[in-house]
Amino acid sequence: MDSQKIVNAAVICILIILTLSGCGGGGGGGGEEPASSPVYPTPATIFSDSFVDGADWSSRWTHYDESGNGDSWAVVNGQLLQSSFLENNALQGTTSYHTGAFVVLVDPPVYTLPASYRFSVDVTPLPNPASSTSEGNDVGIMFRYQNPQNYYRVSMSAKFGFTRFEKRKGDVFETLAVNSIGYVDGNAMTLTAEVSGDTIIVWIDGDPVFAVKDTNPISSGTIALYCQDQAQFDNVLITENPLQPTVAISSPLAYSIALTPDDGTTLSVEAVVLNTPAGGSVVFSRDGVSKPASAISGNVYSVSFTGVPNGNHTVTAVLRYADGTEADVDINSTVGTGGDYYVTLGDSITNGVGDEIDSNNDSTDGRIVSIQGYQARLANLLTTETGRPQIVFNEGIEGERALEAVDRIDSILDRHPGANKVLVLIGTNDSLDGVAPAAFGGSLTTIANTIVTDSKKVWIAKILPTNPPDLNPTRDTLIQNYNLQIIGITDTVGDSIFLGPDLYADFYGQPSLYTGDVHPNDSGYQLMANKWADPLP
């Protein structure tokens, strides 16, 4: 072939390629690129830190220990390691929000950072030595950090079984979103947060977990790395905000229970969008049934699905370019409707202390990931019995007394606005302190009435005996008198306060159900789940 024929053939090939790639665009939803194939620049790096051994990391970061237990930070094998036990119940006792320790980025100074940015870090929560009596404490990230009283925080707990997106302004903590999925010790995770004006999206390992448009935002601030126990941090990266269009479902969350109206058939869905393309649109689908969304507030889109049956569903949000091709997609699976949202309130027995086996503390549907307690097992039982999805959050605090629970009940209810049922087991620590039965009953009445005023139903269980019951006869007599108070509180006119299981009778003279003198073992927590399921609808 001569040179002119080669040129002619090349021109023809180029024309064919341009025709195939530049015309028509496609029908959207199939992942096709838009006809214009926009190319977005790589966001500029503002700061990065890979914690090189021997480098002076402390010149860039400063540490704060709110626990009072003595934090310990050092670069080890190319990662920033915190090696002390830092859980502290002091703040938990009044507001239920946790404290620990954190390192704050101070170089570059906060005033040089833009108000909006994307921040990511690799986090590895580490198992404690075998001698430790506490596992699964918080790890997380903080951003738009201004000072120890003003910041956003994402915290994860295996002990309580949650991932929570929180905001602190002054002395006021607020939960912006929460699920019941904790972490797995030793598993590295990449946590990412993007702040863009009043819109915030949080990813875990690239999956959008929370998306919030905050009506009263913290406007700017630096970043911090947070934990209550042994944890490693690496590959910190702050960049300018990407320009790619992004959609993230804000409600309902994946693995959640979305309480529907009384007819049980309507599901409302919302999503936030960053970098909405010109002429773009959002389409939602529920189990493949699609509906175009409406913009309800700037970059917030919403739609309602009716005729939704009880069960688990998949909700999808698709952001489209003007020509209908897909710009971004977010999928939230295992969204439950028609089920119940439980919160469990109490002391270390509610929290699960003494549960020596962690392999049975994840619910079978993936909604609950934890290391201790009866909550996941109760959710499994209720799901099987009712044929409807259930979720059970763990809000037990070690050392809790009824009077302290009075102080923090509002915090719990604020954190779980979607809950409709609360399970209470408290009094073991009151008996240790010799609290008078009437005083105990008064505190418990306040707790129950506060829950009912918040339009939730409450069940109160009878308190377990000590092991053995005659270990301390005076204490056992107090527990029996507390249980009489519980009977009186639940034997009231109305349909919102109910008597829970008789755990005193169930555990009396059963040493094989205990580890130590007050805490159940794994078998004991299984029995608690079984007994809690009996009186619940």
C-alpha cells in the first residue's frame, strides 16, 4: 500500500471512531459516559502525611487527651500508633457521647486551609492484649475542627455496635446520622469526608455511608484523628473538592429501619448532590421501580414511594447529565420497612460486659455488627418471629445508675429520633450503692415517662440477682425491692409502659449463666435475648 492510501485509510478510521464515540450518547442508567465526555482535573493536594519513620510528625500534629488516662502517640513502622487505653465514662454519664484522645493537624495552620475540602485517612483499630478487659472502643476522624468544643466527628465502636456522624458546638453534641454497624478489629478502613459549604458526605472504603445538609454548619476548621484505644492511622490526605458530580442518599440509610406512616406503605427518600451538572437530574428507584426526583432545597432531592410492602428493599439514586447519561449512582441496600427500631438502655449488663464470645454478635441481615451483648441475637429472633426486619441499638453504659440514666435519657432519645421502642434494664449498680427502693423507683419512673412523652413505648425488665444470690443478702433484698418498684411502675393505666422479662427468676441459682458475680456470660446473654423476645410484639 502506498503512502497516500495509508493516509486515506487512517482518516477513514478516525472518522469511524469519532462517529461511534461522539454521536447518540446512549440511554442512561447503563454506566455510559455522556456524549461530551467531560474530563475533570485531579484535585490539588493541600496536605498529606504518610508518617515516615524518624520524621518529626509532632511538628505537624498536636495531641489532646480528654480521657485523663494518658495517651501515647508514636510513629511505628510508617504508621501513627496510639497505644493507650483511653475509654472514659465521664462524658458518657451526662450526654452519652464518648471521649478519648485525638491528634490535631496544626501545620499547615487552620487559617490557611480552605473552608471546603476532602479528607481521607487509613484507620486500623487494633485488638488489645489478652489481659485487657475492654475491647472495641471508639476510632474515628474529626474535621472542620476549630477547638476541643467545636468540630464534626465520625466515630465507630465495636463495643456498642455503631458508626455515628456527630457535631459538637460548645457543650452541645448532636447526632447527624447513625447506624448500628461497628468495625472489626485488625481490619484497615479508609474513612473519607468531604465538606462543601453546608453539605457533608462521609465514605467508608469508598461507599457513601452518611450524607447531610447541615442547617447550622461549622463553617471551617482543620482535621484530627480520634480513638479510645489502640489504633493505627496512615496516609492522611487533604485535597481540594473534586469537581465530579456526586450523589449520595441521605435517607433512608443502608441497613436501617425506616419507620413508615401508620398505613405502612409510604417510603420517603432523600439524597444530596455535589456539583450538579447543567441540566442534570436525579432519578430514584425502589427495587427497580423508578421515579424522577424533585429538588426540595438547593442540592437536596426527594421522592416518595407508595405501596411499599413490609420487608427489605434496595434504594438507588442516579444522577444524570442533561443528555440522560449517568453521572453518578448511590445504592443503599437492606432498607427495612414495617419493622421496629429498638433502643436498649441500661448498665454494663445491657452493654454486654462478660460476653466472652464475639462471633454471634452480628445480626444475620448485616444491620448490627458488634462484639458483645444480646442486641443482635434479639434482632434475629424478632425478625424471625414477626417476619419483618428489626434493629436493636445498644445504649448500655458501664456503671450506670438509674439517676444517671435520668440525666442522659434525653441525649439517647435525641440520637434515635426514628426509634419506636425502648428496652430498659437497670438497677444492679444502684443495689451496690445501697440506693433506697423509693429513690430508685422515682428515677425509673422519670425515665419511663420521658420515653413515653417522646412517643415511644418502653419495657422494663426485672433485675438479675447476684451470683450466688446470697453473696450479699442485703444487696439481694434491695434487688427484690427494686423489682417490686418495677412491677408498680409497669402496672399503670395506659398502653406505653410494659413489664419486661423476669430476669431475676430466669437467672436465680444459675451459676452457669454468669461470669463473675453480676455479669452474664455468652450463654446468659443468649438467654436474655430469648427472654426479651417473649413479651415483645
